[in-house]
Amino acid sequence: MLLRFAAEVPLRWVDVDSAGVVNNACYLSLMEQARFLYFQHLGLLADARVPFVLAETNVKFLRPGRLGMKVEVATGVRELGTSSFRMDYEVRSGDHVLATATAALVFVDETMRPLPMPGRWRATIAQFEELKP
């Protein structure tokens, strides 16, 4: 899949273990930051409120990340459901892919019950990703 958005997400000293390798849990934080920047780029987070939650994720680690690497995360929405959507990710350093991932996210109300995806979100994502709304 073509990932239409990429953002540099710097590694921090706290992200690495005593061997200097990026801790596996930190990859989720890198992807979360890229996801936030993706929706901010689309103009959908004007109030900085994220109206969905992460329901599922799967990460495949391909090579170790290390402190000092310049890291970018590419991301994109590949599928729109009624109240959910799926995103893909690549965590990259230069020409190397460090990890790939998929995530399922669900729009929810204040009580964490699923809600239909708002029309503005659906239309904006579909247009950017060239998906069927």
C-alpha cells in the first residue's frame, strides 16, 4: 500500500534500553505520534481532541532502531468501516524499514460505545487516500 503521509518522529534517550536499542513498546508511541500528525495534517484535529480509540494493533519488527537514528513514520488509512478504520505504518530510518504495523481504530462516544464515523472525517480521509467513502 502507498503510504501518503510521513513525519519525522525523533527518538528520545528514554526510548532505548541499556544496549542502546529502541524498546519495542516505544514503536507504538512513534506510531501514535505519526497518527496524530496525520489527522492534524488533514485538518481534522482543530480542537486536539481525538474522537477514536485504538482497538487492535499488530507490529512486525524488522531491524533494531538505535539512539541517534533519524526516524520517520509513514502512515495511511487503508480501509473505512462504519465506525472503525484501519491504518498501516512503516517506521523508517533512511532506506531501512525498522518495523511495519497495522491498527484498527474505532470512533466512540463519552461512554466508549462505538459511534458512526463523522461524515467530515470520512470524506476528508477518503479524498486524501483516494478511497471509496
